[in-house]
Amino acid sequence: MAKRISSAKESTVMAYETLRQRIISIADMKNPVTGDFIPGGVGIYWRIGQTLAWHAEDLLEALALDLRRKTNRSWQARDLAKMVQLYLRYPTVERLSGRCIGRKRDMNLDELLDVGK
């Protein structure tokens, strides 16, 4: 068990280091996005966001797969991403409870986030 934790920790550190190096290389670029209408600074922000999104997507896919294997639920990466959105929209228990008051007890993530409205 200790070996598994150590291996997982090592993998996380390596993934972080790879991400860190990619972000640093983007931050050092003069013009990371081609196009006359996008200022260099905005292009850097966009490329960093793109890189973070790719890594987050990979992480969420792997996590969803592990959760499906370990639990009796059909976890999907898109649902985990919605859970992050839910937290960001309602970062305190008070705000979340305010969203839930007077609504049905079994709201799904789309209903909580008002997706499609």
C-alpha cells in the first residue's frame, strides 16, 4: 500500500512538473497566438487557459474512470467538471442552501447550474 501511495504521489509530482514547465514556456513567449487582433498578453492568458483545460480534462477523465471502477455510480468527466462549476458558483454552504430552498430535493447538476435556461 505504501508503495502505491508513493507511486501515485510521484506520478502527481511528475505531472505537475510537466504542467509547470509548459506554463513557463508559454509565459515566456512573445506572441503565443497568431493573429493581428489578439494582443500578446491576452494570447498568453488564452494559451495558459488552454493548457490547463487540457490537463484538467485528462485528470477528470482518469478520475471518472477510477470512480466508476470503485463505486456503483456512472461517473463521467463532464459531470465532475459540472461539480467544479457548482462549487465555483456556490462557494459557501449558505449560498448553496439558498439555491436549494423551495426546490425539489433531487435536482441534477444541470438544474442546479441552470443549464439550458
